[in-house]
Amino acid sequence: MIEIRHLTKRFRWIKAVDDISFEVNRGEVLGFLGPNGAGKSTTMKMITGFLSPTAGFITIAGRPLRQDPLAAKRRIGYLPEGAPAWPDMTPESFLGFIAGIRGFSGAERRRRIEATIERVHLGPVRHQPIETLSKGFKRRVGLAQAILHDPEILIMDEPTDGLDPNQKQEVRALIRDMAADKAIILSTHILEEVRPVCTRVAVIARGRLLADESPAAFEARSRLHNAVTLTLARPDPGPVRQALGLLGGVAGVDTLAEDASGCTLRILPQPGQVIAAAVGRLAQEQGWPVAGLFVDRGHLEEAFRVLTTRSDTRGEA
Amino acid sequence: MLRNIRMIFRREMGGYFATPIAYVFLVIFLFLSGIFTFYVGNFFEREQADLYAFFSHHPWLYLFLIPALTMRLWAEERKTGSIELLFTLPLRPVEAVLGKFLAAWCFTALALALTFPLWLMVASLGQPDHGVILASYIGSLFLAGGFLAIGSCLSALTRNQVIAFVLAATVGLGFILSGHAMVLDFFSGWAPTLVVDTIASFSFLTHFEAITKGVIDLADVIYFGSLMAFWLFANVVVLDSRGGD
Ligand SMILES: Nc1ncnc2c1ncn2[C@@H]1O[C@H](COP(=O)(O)OP(=O)(O)O)[C@@H](O)[C@H]1O
Ligand SMILES: [Mg+2]
């Protein structure tokens, strides 16, 4: 549904987006990750036709965006960063305006407005000026505006930014609900959002695309991916560490905690190795009093740091 | 096309009345109209049953009241980011420009219409030429349209409303002064008549005063019409080329 090729945007001397290419198809939710200033918003503004690219091209539903921007805009629902709206309007009049511009009228228009208000739970504040709403409600007004016409393509710039945990949960559930028949791009810097919501992850830093892969593959970039955390009901981890260190595929052993009643060790695998079974077998053979054994899936934060800092040092070299 | 213009028009109109802008503007407009007519214009001393004292000050009244109205038109959309929403909807810039302009123009027409008690007053004091007064109202509306188109275009250049105001007032002043006796005297001393006439022909004053004499000449209508078309077209070009920033 969305295809971008060699997309570049330059603001005077800054290259905000630098030769990015990717595709998003129906049924996919692409999580767009990157530190602040990475170029996420700029990319989204180009896809939605607000900014024009310095170079490269964008195809929406098989047609070049530049050829027919209005047709593309009809297919897209967009929640800009910070969910801007006209503060003097009420959610109801605002959605009425959007529905009008989206070409709905009469009963269909009323039905869409009602359904959307229902869907994002705007009922209690529907007649209140938007400027008086809390951040959570303002964000919902922005979401409502983006999904009112049930678009095939949904682009959301930091949809959960500034929401409380319950509200975040709600928005994620909403996105998952809609994901099946849409192509969705959402940007976030909250990595925990990726696992429950996204089917793919694109990492961008300093305008460059560093990774475009499944959340699992992304997690696997973490040093902690497949690391084994072993808790033993005995003090003195010395000999255990020694035995583990000799095991094939083990890169290192850290002592995470240690006291009179027991100790916790983290065994890091060499890249690509799976060591949980071997660690378990060794513990059995040696008769260690195992109180807990836990395999890490990897930390997104860690994977993200590994990826983005590596590129930083390369960039400065 | 028309439908989108109507949607924008309605939103803008709603915006005027949802905020104190409408009421403040209307009250100040009426108050200043009164001041200009009775104190500056010496309405009673002239002892004539006409509204010359009222209309002759309109260019100066509009010079700073209209930029106050137009400064927010686009600068505010840029500032709050709602311009991003507007231009990612299936909407052409020209539709947004016309919708906003027409709303501002209708709003000014409302302010002008609310001065009708003056008309009633001169009618009760003597036998005014109603044709002249009607023509003057129409001329004043054209004049306001010219100021509005200028202000709207210049507002699209910046996200700062103060800058938008100053730009609009300055350009507006240029359009007034190019027909002012002071400026024309300065040129007529040495410049060829053709040059003086050309400068004068660009002026709001020349065309506005012609209409307030009671004759709506096609040339004056074309002047204001093309002036508005030019500035609104420039407005669309500015939005197209500057986009987000
Ligand atoms: N309108 C603009 N003019 C100049 N520079 C800009 C503009 N918009 C964004 N930038 C710059 O481009 C870079 C990318 O910004 P942005 O896309 O907003 O990043 P992100 O959304 O990932 O935080 C930043 O360095 C930012 O300062
Ligand atoms: Mg951003």
C-alpha cells in the first residue's frame, strides 16, 4: 500500500531524511523507531503529502503520490505529532468538519461521527472546546479525526506520547483492532510498544534507516537475547561460574546478586547460540540447587542502543 | 470544490464567534466608526445629510483593523500545527484560501452592516442621496476585500502574528498612500503625468473615492476584483511553495 524509495529531505543544511526505502502492506503495522530528531516525523509528513521530498518517490496504493495527492490523501488517515486541532472547536464540531471535508453528508456523516466518538470514547467531552480538554482527550480527538473515514492507510506520529498507562493500553488495543485490513505506520520512542502492536520494526537514526525487520529479529540484536538467568539456592558462585564458563557457546557469566542464602547469575551466549538447554543439563549433572532459570528474549532498549550507538560512532569516524 | 470552500467558510465563521474576536472586533469597529464620523469627520458641523464623514475615513480604519483580523488567518495555523492537519486532508490550498477569505469578508460585511443606524440617522435629519450611500457601502466592502486579500497572503508568510500584522499594515499603507495628495504632489512637480496617473491608479483612495461619489464604474470594480484575485493567487502560491515551512 505504501512504498517509498530513496526518500530524502533536506532542510537547508540538515539532511533530516537520508535515502530511506521501505514498503508497508495491508495487514502490517510498521513501528518506526528512532531517537529524537531522527527524521521520523519528517518521513511521515512526506508520506502524507504535507512536505515534498527533496529526492526519491512515494507510491500510495500503486500510484505516485505526486501525480495525484488528493487521491492519496483520501486513502490516508493521519495523526500528526502532538495531535493538532482547532482549539475553539468542540470534538463534535471538529469531527463534523473533518467528515464534511472527507465527503460525507447527511445520515452517513452523523453515523460516522457517532461511531467514531463511541470508538475512541469521546462521549463525555463531545461538547467541550478542545482547548479545555486534557492531553489524553486531545489525543483521542486526533485519533478520531484520523480514523473517521476508515482509511486503508493509517499514519500516526507518536500516538501514545504523553498518555497515562491505561490510555496507552487503550490506544494500542484500538490499533490492534484496526490492523487486520489496513497498512499502518506508527512512530514511537517507547520500545515496549513494539512487541504488542507492531508486525515490523524500522529503526532510523540521523535520517538513515538502520534496520527493517521483525520485532523478534530486532530483539535478537540485543546482547541479552537468549541470555540465561540462573538463580541458585547456595552462596559462593565461584565454582559454578567456572563450570559455566567452560560450557560451549557461553560468552561470559555475570553475577547479578549474591548473599548468604543464594546467588543469581546471568550467562550470556555467544552471538547466535542457544544455551538454555546446555545450562539446564549442566545444573542437573552437577546437582546445583536451582531455584530459578529464565531465558531472556532480549531487551528492546538494549537492541536499540546497540544499533543506534554503533551507527553514531561510525558516523563520527 | 464549492463544498470544501463552504466547509472551510463555516469553520472559520464558527471560529470568529466561538472566541471573543468577533465581539471585540465588532465593538471596536463601531466605536471607531463613531469617533471618525462625529469627532474627526465633524459630521454635525458639515450640516449635510450625507455619510461622507463616515466613509472617507474607512481606508484608515481598515488600515489597522483588517490586519488585526487577517494576521491570524495562516500564521496561527502554522503556529499551532493545524496547517498540517488542513493540508493532509483531501483539500486544495485554493479552497482553503477562498473559504477563509470569504469568511473574513462576510464578517467585515457584518461589521459594516451594523453601522446602519448612521444611515437611519441621516435619513431622519435630512434628505440624503440613498444611491450614494448604497454605492459607498459597496465601495467600502470592496476596499475591505482588498485589505483582506493582502493581509491573508502576508499572513501565510510567517508563523508570527505580529509580523503578519506589520507586513499587512505596511503594504496596506502603500496602497493608500499611492493616491494620497501628499504623495501625488511630490511626484506631479517633476514626473510625467502618465507616471503620476499610474501611481494614482494603483491606489485604494482613488478608486474608493470614485465609488463613494455614487458612481460604481466598471473600471473601479475591475480594479478591486483583480487586486483581490492577485493577492489570493499569491496566497495560494505561498502556501504551495512553503508548505510546512
Ligand atoms: N521545518 C524544519 N526546518 C528545519 N529543520 C527541520 C524542520 N523539521 C525538522 N527539522 C530537523 O530535521 C531533523 C528530523 O526531525 P524530525 O523528523 O522531527 O525527527 P523525529 O520526529 O524523529 O524526532 C531534526 O534535526 C530537526 O531539527
Ligand atoms: Mg517527531
